[in-house]
Amino acid sequence: MDLHILDHRLRVTSICKNGLVNFTHPLIKLIFLRKRTRCKFFSLTETPENFTVVLDEEGFKELQPSEHLQVEGSVWLPLNVISNGNASSSSQAVGVTKIAKSVIAPLAQQHVSVFMLSTYQTDFILVREKDLAVVIHTLEEEFNIYREVGGEYSAVLSQDVRNGFQKNGKEAPQPTVHPVLIPPNQFCVMSLDPDTLPAIATTLIDVLFYSSSPKEGALPSQDLDCIKFFSFSLIDGYVSLVMDTEAQRQFPADLLFTSSSGELWRMVRIGGQPLGFDECGIVAQISQPLADSDISAYYISTFSFDHALVPEEDIVSVTEMLQQHRKEPAC
Amino acid sequence: MDLHILDHRLRVTSICKNGLVNFTHPLIKLIFLRKRTRCKFFSLTETPENFTVVLDEEGFKELQPSEHLQVEGSVWLPLNVISNGNASSSSQAVGVTKIAKSVIAPLAQQHVSVFMLSTYQTDFILVREKDLAVVIHTLEEEFNIYREVGGEYSAVLSQDVRNGFQKNGKEAPQPTVHPVLIPPNQFCVMSLDPDTLPAIATTLIDVLFYSSSPKEGALPSQDLDCIKFFSFSLIDGYVSLVMDTEAQRQFPADLLFTSSSGELWRMVRIGGQPLGFDECGIVAQISQPLADSDISAYYISTFSFDHALVPEEDIVSVTEMLQQHRKEPAC
């Protein structure tokens, strides 16, 4: 398999809930007005805590420093696993499950923090730029590694980047087993033709920027246990949307599409307390047992918590698996 | 003819150019998300100086006080002349020309300041609430006057509102003759079905909120004498747009409509210095000679200057008329 180190230098930021009004202008530009910006990697995820915005340095320039904006200090690079067309795989699963053993587990063992961003199209594994040497050394046995520079890919060898390697210890860390929350919402992972983005603009703007204020005449949501989670990304021209079925009903049904109609996902939110960015092995903790059972999963990290999405029909077995895991937090 | 005093209490405000980013959130709500606001009267006009926003008190609540926001101190009420269907009129002209002699001139003579807002659908004559008694007394000979309250219209008689009358003097003021500017842009006055507003959302957002920043690869405007002027209004569910032909080209041609295809207008901007709100007779100065020549005109007041739009084919005679007027500032 091939591993691509993509040509985006990313920042991971968080806008607090009541600060969003101050960022409406740059965010609308980044989402809808591609001609006005050089940003090529943009992701916005609303959770109950805040808005996580991951974007490249061109996009980051659009965000004015503010008391409402938190910025993680590192530059992050997105990795992308390319399944070679002919490679036969015993697994039918998609998402992080496919890369759990080959990428996630080895990086966790090397104490490399990862920030995951699954989209409709693919799964981005974000690693800190300063960890790149360790990442390459760790993954080069399993992968042919290519680095994208200006649209061209060139092979990367470990000796090219040996500086900085060996800094991380070798022994596997004892991972914290974080509590998980499994809200009742059903989620969809969708895409649309970027040319039809204008057609959903007012709905998307409404959902992203105004959903916290009540609609005239609208009843408050009946289901208080549902979690607010909405993710939009526009990466290299591809749009991906993750939303629950209640939000989905607001969009025109003919424009958004899923890989197979009616595919619904349930969420496992990881972390009782905000997770921070330095702990390693959180993704591995969830993705390993899913991989063992060959259960598909999308995985979206945010500034405070991690979120795995698993097929609705597997949520009972995943719940049991995670309960078992908490009782016996082995290795 | 009937005169309606509409049930909107309006504020006239101005947002400075570099303060617009701070008002993107409330303005987008007021323009596109009607379900989220009780605002029923909203108008936004960009000029080279600023953004004039006229809106009712429900809309005004959305605008946070800021150093970037100037608010005229008065409450303004919109008047609307209803041409009774059967009344024969010798004039074929539309816009302020039709009301120049019956409304504009008498109010100017009574020292009543007016703020004009022509739209695709009609012409609103805004007067200060405190001037209402004078307005009614002045216009009741010519009009049956009705006041709208909660959607119902009831006849208004002068004795009902006699308080406050006679404060203004009787003699006609000597009007200042303001310099005028006639930029080369050609303007269109358009409307669209409010249900199709979402379809032009990204274009309208781009033009209104991002047009001052250069587009990637776009050439700077060739014609430096062209004036920036763009007006959007959403009043009682009706949309009106005034823009030049360069802005118009950015919109899909099939959604916006004009009263007759290809109708183009030229602008007469009134005022070398900002006009303020207290001088009377400015609209009268322009609309009287237009009425004498039966030339149609839209008229849009803004925070700093007034703007008359006249048919392209009449601009030469209007220019000569105004030059004549400056030489002999009679009456």
C-alpha cells in the first residue's frame, strides 16, 4: 500500500460557541467563495463544546486573532493511505478500521499523537510536522511513502528524514481508557457536487451559524439526549458532510448523496474530559477492537473530544466491546 | 389617491466600510433567514462611503452597538402612495416623478425632511415620526390617508393628530442647490421571487460582503469613474435589487427580472458633501424638474448622499436640465 504525505500545512483551531458571530465573515468565504481564497483544506466541526476548524495556512490567515479563537501550537500534516486498486483485502470494512493495524497502532506505539479526520471520500491522519521523521520510520516497512510537493509525488526514504528520530521511547504506553458516550442520534456521511454547494448555501449557513438561536414557531428539540454534531469539509475540491438525520431533513434530498442509500451511523464519543492533543493511543483504543471485528468506522477528532461513527446495526456489539474493554484495560 | 402610513417603525443606520465584517452575521440573517427574524422591512445600500441599512425595530435589535455603526436618532415611518386603479393619469412616468408635485413638493414647503427609498415594487417616502402631524395636515387635501395597524387600515383625519402641528414655518425655504455627479455606470432595477433568493445566495453574499477584496485572478475594474452602488431590499416579503450591469452579469440571468427587458438607468448622485438628514427640499429639487418633463425616476437616499436613477435615454436632457438649474437656482 502507498502512504501519501499531502502538501497541506494545517492548523487545528477552536472557536468558542459565542464567538462564532465574529468569524462568520471569514468562514463563509472559506466555505462558499473558493475563488476568493487560496485555502485548499478546510474542515469545520460543531460539537456541544465549540467549533473545531482545521485548515491550511492560507485559510488560517483569514482568521483574525481573537479571545474567541484557540490555536493548537503545531503545524500538522495530513497523511492518506491509498489502497492500490489490485490489492486483495479480506476486510469489507471502510474508514479507520482499514488502517487500524497498519497505521494507527504503530504510531500509537511510537507515542505519535494523531488527529483523525474521516470524510466521505477518505480518512486523513494528521500528524505533527515535528513527528514526521518518526512517522516515516515507523510506517516505511508497511508502506511505500510519497510526499506531495506542488502536485507531484516523490518517494520518501527514512534516511532522508532521520533527523529527530529516536526521540520517542520504544515501549508501548499504558493507555488511559476514556469513558465513552453513545448518544441516540443517527448520523449520515454525505457528499455533494461542489458545483451544487450554492444550492444548499442558505440551509448550510442556517445550520452552521444560526442553529443555536430558536426559529420562529419552532418547537425545542424533543430529544434532550441527542448530541449536537455537524461536520463540513471542503478539501481539494471535495465536499463532505456529517450530520444527524434531524439536520439532514433540512437539506434538499436530491443534492446530497451517501455511498448507499439509507446508510445510518451511530456515534461513540470518546472522553469524559477534554482529551488535549498530547495523549497517544486514543484512536488505537477504539479502532483496534473495531478492526478485530471488521466493523467499519469513520473517526473525527475535534479540539476537545474524539468521535467514532459505526454502522447502526453494529452499535450493540460495539457498546458491549467497549464495556468489556473498560473492565479489562489490557495492553 | 390614497396615502398609506405603513406599520413599520424604521431606523436609518450606517455601517462603515471596514466594519462590515462585524455585521456579516446579523445581515445574512436579515437577508436570507426570514424564519429566524421578525424583521419585515430591511434595506441595505452600498455606496463608496458606507453601507446604509434601513430596517424596522425588530431588525434593528439584531445590530449590536459598535463604533462601526452610526444610527440616525429618529424613528422614521414609511408612507406609500396608492394610485387607485381607475384614476386616469396623464403621466406615463414611474417612481418619484409621479409623487413629485403631490407629496414631495408640499412636504418640502413645510420643512419636512424626507428619506426616499424607491424599490422595484413601489416608492417609500420615509418621514420622521415626530413630523407625522405636519405630514398629515399637509397631505390630507390631496389624499385619503390611512394608517396601517396590525394589517388593518383605518382612515386618519388631521384633527386626530393636531398635536405638534404649526411648529414648522410656512414660508418656502431657499433650497441649497447641491452639485451632482453623473457616473458612467448603467443600472438595472430588478426583482426576484423571494422563494428563489436561496438560489442567488452565494452570489449576493459575494457581491455584498466580499466585493472589496480582489478575486483570485480577477483584473481590477477598468473604468475608474464607475461608482460602487448596490441596493438590496426585502420589504414585506418583496425583494428589490438595484445594481449596475457589471454586478448584474454575476447573477444567473433567468432568476432576476426587470419590468421590461433591457431597461437601463443612469444615476444622478446629489451632494458634493454628505447631505445630513435635516435639510429639506433635496428630493424636490430633482423630482420637480423631472416631473415637469415627465421623466421617470427612482430615488434612493442613503446616509451620506441621495441618488436619482433616470432612464438612460433621458440622461442628456436631465444633465442639461440640472446644469440650467444650477445656473438659476430659482424659487
